[in-house]
Amino acid sequence: MNILQTDIQFVPGVGPKRASILNTELEIFTLEDLLRYYPYRYVDRSRLYYVHEIEGTMPYVQLKGRITAFETFGEGRKQRLVAHFTDGTGFVDLVWFQGIRFVESKYKRNKEYIVFGKPSQFGSKYNIAHPDIEDCDTPDYRPEGLMAFYNTSEKMKRSYINSKTLNKMMEGALGMLKERIPESLSPNVVETMSMIPLHDALENIHFPKSPILLRDAEFRLKFEELFYIQLNILRYSANRNAKLKGFVFTKVGDHLHSFYKKHLPFELTNAQKRVIREIRTDTASGKQMNRLLQGDVGSGKTLVALMLMLIALDNGFQSCMMAPTEILATQHYDTFKETLADMNVKVALLTGSTRKKARESLHAQLLSGEIDILIGTHALIEDTVNFNNLGFVVIDEQHRFGVVQRAKLWTKNERPPHMLVMTATPIPRTLAMTVYGDLDVSVIDELPPGRKPVQTGHRYEEKRGALYQFLRNEIRKGRQAYIVFPLIEESEKIDLQNLEDGYIRTMEMFPEFKVCKMHGRMKPAEKQEEMRKFVANEAQIMVSTTVIEVGVNVPNASVMIIESAHRFGLSQLHQLRGRVGRGADQSYCILVTPYELSTVTRKRMAIMTESNDGFVIAEADLKLRGPGDLEGTQQSGIPFNLKIADLVRDSSILYRAREVAEEIIEQDPALEHPQHEVLRKQLSRLGGNRYDWGRIS
């Protein structure tokens, strides 16, 4: 048996009870799982401080001295134990709120100990809560070097499994290894990257022998983690390209020519032309296309999608477009109907609100081939929706859909249709390589002619007079405005201005204008009616939640006021800002916040006011918030959890891992060479029973 697969309960210092907690809290089941649970930081324990050197700003302190007395304060659950500790230069209190009897029985007065912990200042005195204490007479005490610290949950702490306990478990796990841990990378990869062996990396990640060896261990383990993600993505992509045959769109026919000559609303930008060429090449290649189309808000992605649907129609295929909301699906439908009004193209709409009789008729027309383009919401993926010959699928705002939902569209024809996945949320390169690494990527990086960048300002809640006068002046010019709130109803937990109060206040503040409102809890028919009023300029101000973030297109709306803007992430603020600036008039976005803001929030506000570039903003968002918080990443299918690598800090390692993985897949797509056997086995073991992310896009 492979010793790495030893049940965690048999590791010294664990046992059945602790094993159960490690299973549920950290998903640690085997000795290898434990060794792959990495520290989150290291502390240099080589320095001993004197008590008189303690300052309140210190993250930790290590002292050597004696406990002179114990005192107990409070009763019941509020009881606390205080030990008075001195090294001769001053006193510091050691405080425990739990395990009081255990502490009193374990530590003795006037015996020498090493104390380690975070100092807190109360008046002129310092205390250290729940310190680590080492007996100076203990044989295995190590007073110097880098000490690893591990994240633990509250449940673990209540069961007396803290960072120090995990440290002891790691020591026990490494002590069980009678032979070196087998390599998890092929020799050519280890040699190419000049990396230390896996065994040495795991030893030094938990018990670093020196800062240099810790650096080498971190690099080795980060590279391996990112490498296998890239290898997995690229192998699936190569497999798809080799096996999946796509429908061949050989010609550009009358539908596209007629549209281009007579119905094109404005001249295409060079970026739009480039993207159309890229997709034309894909659809004519005989391979099934999976392409991600990134384009900032208002860059003309929908027009590109429509023209490609007409190419599909010229080649005898139906198309469909799936949007995340009924408002957006209906808007696409209305746009397509208006744009194609004089052409012989049948466009239909299918949403959750489509009545049964209309739905039955639509299903029949789809099967007969009468409908050329179907636009809809999640309703498109229902089993009852079947096409005559679906050849081209567009998924708008893809991060709103789960992987399995998107995959259902693959089953709508005997051969998978070409897939175009669109997003107006710019994805930083590191995230795109990890989440969408198997997709070919196209970017529309130009705005249509005549569009002016939105001017963004930051104002404080306390100074609304000038802001309201500015809004009044803009509406009197014939413009319209959005006022966006984070909440629908008042929340006791979060003291935010809410939409209902804001709606009433706006009507009182602007009695000369019509005000409408929209939020996610309204019925579809109510939303449609409120949207209709705003589009028709029957209402000049729309008070809304972020339900307008995606897809709402009202060119006459030139002002957006975002209340409590500090509660939104950068990418979301940028998406909201994209609802204005869609006409020829100068547009404005005003971010309203309290005066008291954190340093990070002030940075976010500054980035928004300084840049209109979605990619710059997305990169900044990734750095400020981390990949796990960005919209969509949780459902987009990152194949393996990142345990040690960081997509922001370790971008250079990611790029190198991608290069090495590409070289291997180019030479050996199926990983059949003997030297790649370890890679194939490791991929299989890491992947487990997972969806084929590469095929699903």
C-alpha cells in the first residue's frame, strides 16, 4: 500500500476523534492530504524580545521568562484566567478564556517558559491572549528558525486543534515516511524548471531549513498546482479539437450581404471586423468552435453575434441566444426584430413568461425549421425545446449561467453546435487562462464611433444639493437618469439607504419629473411595464437595484447616480456605469459614499474615476478582492482548488506553467509517452469524477 494513502487517524497525534474533525473541516482524509495542507504564513522564532521592548503595533512577540502568579476573574462562560509573566524587565499578562483548568494544571509558577503570541495594549499594560507556551526543558523544543502557521476553524479550536497542533501532526506525518515521496511531475518538467524534488519541497514547506529552501519549496508546489490546471485544460482542448467535428459554414450568402449593405446601423469598428474574421475561420475549419468574446459595455458584441447568426442561416442552420434575464432576452429580441424588419428572417422569443399556447406553436415552428433565430432565457435548455438544425449558440453574460446549464445546449443537435460565449465583464488574463483556458479568446477593444467616455465623479452623501441641481439640469436638457441602490428594503444589519426610501425621496425631491422603479422581486410583467415607461421617456428617473446591471439599453439615459457605491465591487461598478454613455451625448456616473472610507475603498473610488478601461479595472479588482470573489468564478469550473498558488501574486509562475504544458501537449496530446505516464496518472487522480470542463466551455 502507498503510505501516502494512509488513513489520517493513524498519523501520530491524530486518532479517530481528531480525524473526524479534519475530515469535515479541512477535507483531510489521508497522510498526503495532511502534507498538502499548506501554512498561510511563517514567523521567525529566532528572535527573543524583552518585555520592555513590546509595542502595540507588533504582529507577534516571543519572550523568555517565568509565571509569578495566576488569577481568575468573572464567572461561568465569562470567566478568564490571567497569568502574570515577567522576564525581569517588566510584566505582561497571559490570558485564557477557554481550557482554564487545563492551563492551570499544565503550567507551573516560577518555571522558565518561552511565550509566543500577539500583544494587545490595555492602558499602560500589555497582554497576550491564548499564547503558545514552550517548556525550555522539553527535548524537542526548537527556539530558532521559521515556524509555520496554519488556518484553523472555530470548531477545530474548540476541539483543541490549533496551528501548533497541526504543526505536531505534520511532524508525525513526515516521521512516518521511511522512503522518499515519489515524484508527481515528470523528470523533464522538474529538470526544465530546475526545481527541488517533491519530498524536499513538502519537508521545507512545513519545516523550512532556511529562507532559500522555503522559497524553492513554495515555487515547486505553486508551479505544480498551476501546471496541472493548465495541463488539464489543454489536454481537453486538444482532445476536443481532434475528435469533435463541427458544422462547416462554407459560404457568406444573401442574408449577411443584404444586412451588411442595407441594415447595418453603423460602420463596424476594426475590432468587430477582426472578431468576425476569427469566428468565420473557426466555423469554416470543420472543428467545433468554442470561443469567448470579451468586449467592454457598449462595444458592439451583440451586433457581431447577430451577423454570425446570419452566416449560420446562410449555411442552412438555426441559431439561438441565451440571456440571463427576461429583460435582457426581450431587449435582444426587440433589437433583432427591429434591425431585421425588412428581411426574411424569423426571430422568436422564449422565456418563462411565454404562455402555454404560444410555447406549443413555437416548439412546432422550431422543429419544422420556420424559426431561424431563437432568443430566450433558461427556458431554452428545457427538454421540450428541440431544433430542426441548431448550428450556432450564443451565450450572453456567460458568468450568470452554471456549467451544466450551458452544456444542455450541446444536446440540441446530433453534433455539438458552434458556441460563442460573450461577456461584458472583462476577465484578467490570469483568470481567463485558468477558468476559460480551453477557449479561444476574441476581444473587442474599441467603442463604436461617436461614443464619448463616461465622466465619473465621486461625491459624499453630506453634499447632495449640488448633485441634485446637476441632475435637474441634465433632465431639463431632455436626458434621463438612473439612481441605483444596493438594497430593496431596509436592513437592520446593514445601515444602507434602501430603494424604497430612495424612491419616495426622489419623487419628493423631483416633483416636476416622473419616477419609476425596478428591482429583482418585482413580477416580470411589472418590470416590463416600468422598463417600457423609461424607454419611452414617460419616466425621466429610474430608481433601481443592480437588476439593471446587465444589458439594459436606453441611449437617452446619460446620468447614473450610484448610492452607497462603497458597497459594490469594482467590476460591478463598471458594469453599472455601462448603462449610460450609450448615445452621442456626454454621460456621467456619480459615485456617492459616506466621507468615512477605508483605504481600499478609497482606492476603488479613485480607480473608477480615473479609468474607463474595463480590463484595467478588472485587473485592479482581482488584486483588491482576489479571484474567489469575482463574479462567476465559483460556477465557471476551475478544475482544482488552489491550495498554495495565487492568481495575482503568482502570475509569472502561471504563464511559465502554461508554456511548459503547451509544449508537452503539442508533442504528446494524449500523454502516451512513457516519460509522461506520471503526468497522466496524476491528472486522473486529481480530476476524479468531474465534468469535462473543456468540452462544456
